[in-house]
Amino acid sequence: MITDRLIVCIGSSWDYDPTSKHHIMRMLSRHNRILWINYHGTRCPEANAVDLKDVFGALHRVTKGLKRESESISQLTPLVIPGASSALLQRLHQRLLIFQIRRAIAKLQGETTQPIQVWSFAPDVPYLVGALGEERFVYYCVDEYRAFDGFDAKKIADAEDELIDRADWVVTSSETLRSEKARRRPDVMLVRHGVDFDHFATAWRDKLPLPTDLSNVPRPMFGFFGVVHHWVDRRLLAEVARLRPSYSFVLIGECKVDVSELRTLPNVYLLGRKPYAQLPAYAAAFDAAMLLFARNEMTRHVNPVKLSEYLAAGLPVISTPLPEAKRIGGPVVMADTAQEFALACDAIVASPKSINREQISHTVSDASWHTKVEHLSDLVMNGVSGDERTRFIGEPTCRSCA
């Protein structure tokens, strides 16, 4: 395990629902200090309510300066120039960011000096490589950013290519991402996401109270949790809900896109964002979970953390055909159309006794975040041969559920 380092994490908002980077940094914080950078410089915001809310939220955090979250984790929201386009603005943006991070490092280090590592989950910061005197620079790629809505695809591609070339290590979270980035750098590594297994396993291990906002929701109940954004296939869900008006479809998470069509459907329940600690109680009430990703170039590369969380909670999963969902099989059923999705729901309703939640949960029982971070630490600190770099430890397979 990596120990006694100051790890600078270039991520998104610390104060939001846990993502892979949150889990990884919390695990690393047990033996290191973490400086989390709330980086919002990749995309130029648009003049809409969601982006304006995010901008004002970021500006509020900027005014707070360096903020300590725990004994070993501090966060900083630097003042940046989002989506800087001209060469002059780009140089100003880069120097401004480097200055603010260096100042935060100096404040954290004080008179003691720890080796510094940089772990970037942002694709467009090649100028940070070597700028902080780091011993290792890790580019951790969890999405195909070139395919994101609202991003300048060429600008992101050029910056990411440079970062891939310059980083000490490049880690990807899905096989499609690994194969894509390996065209440029053959030694790119695959380390699939882990899961907070014990947290989500309480959904079947313990008798959790039914959340009050589910008390009047009729069964059977099919659930989703996560941000409802442009990658969620809202049209598909609306069609399924119309095909099965006696089934309930529950979405937990902040809605960042138009969901007006879903709000008109009496059997679709938009419950909003819930605390991470409460998610197992909702999972315990679901008959099955849904992965509602639209089919496009962005989602082809995704490895949703929620997939492993659903499985750890012992839930069968109905998913649109994502490569990372297909590889699991067993309790994960593919549905490409609304009709197929509705039929998959029918199959779960028709045979509830065939669903063994404990057995489903064990498909991911050896894929904890602790296991993943230990593996990452070995890769980052020691280096391994090409074959070992793409090895996945604790890979979820169905075993007896197949």
C-alpha cells in the first residue's frame, strides 16, 4: 500500500455522491494525506439553470480556500477559467491553477516534506505533469471524455493524448477504455471499479426499515440510483413504464436534465438525491435494479460503479447492453428495447423465489475498494510486466449464479 505521501487528486466535487475517486482517495487517506482539487476547468458552462447553479456553488467553495475534511483529507476549489479557448487565457488558466495548488501543498507540508504524487481523473491537465515536483503522476481514466455532451472533442482529445504520453501511469476502468487508450500507449492498465461491499450487503444481511417515501409505492418495484443526466435513457424508461403500468419505477438521484415526460407518468417516482448511507435501505425494497444507460460512444466505455453496488445489495439487474455489464452475465440481464426491458421485469416478477440475494451479492464480494487500492498501489509504486498490467483482481463473475 502507498504510505506517507501527499497525494494531489485532480477530481470533481468532493461534496457530492461518492464516485470511484472518492472511494480510492478515502482508502489512500488511511496512510497518506490527500489534497483533493475540485477541478471545474474542463467544460465551459452554458447559460442554463443547472450550469449556473454549479458555477455559483464552485465560486462559493473558492471563497472558503483550503478546507480540511478530516485529519488526512483537505479540499481546495481553485479559481479557474472554465473552457479557456484562446492561447492567452489557456496560459493564464494553467499558471493560476498551478500557483494555487503549489500554495496549498506548501500550507499542508509546513516544515515537513512528504513525497508528492498526483492522481488526475481529469483528462485535460498535461501541463501539471512535473509542475508539482511529484514522484509519480497517474492519469486515471474512467470515461471517454471526448464523447461527453458540451465538451470540445478536439480540444479534449489533444490534451488527453498529451497527458497519456506524459503521465507515469495510465489506469482505465473498463476494457473498452483500455483498448482505446492502448492504441496510443500499450502499457495502459486495466483496474475495474471496486465496491463498498459491506455497506451495500446490509440490504440483504440486515432487516432495514422501509424508507418513508416508499411506503405508498406499489410493488413490484424497479429501482435506479445515480445522477439523472444526459447518459440516462429517459425515453426508454418512459416506454417501459407505459408498457407495464402496474409496475413501479423508482429513480433516486439529482435530475440534471429535463424529466418532464417521466413526471407525467403515475408509476414513475422521482425521489431526488438521498444520502449515501440510506441507499442500502432503498435497495432492500427494490425487486430489481435498472441500468438505464443510453447506447452511444460515451456509454460504450463506461463501467458504472452502481452496477457493483446493485449486485452487492443482492439485486438482479436489468441493463441496456453495456460491454461491462454483458461480461458479468448471471444476475445481469441485457435489454436493448423497451419491450425486452418489460419482459425482463416480467421474468423477475414471475419467479421471486428463484432470486437468491446472498448468492447474487457474492459475485462481487472479493472486489472491495481495499483490494483495488492495494493492487493500484503495487502498480504505481513498483511497476509490473505488460501482461500483469491488464490483470484484474477480484473480477466479478457469476460463478454459481450462471
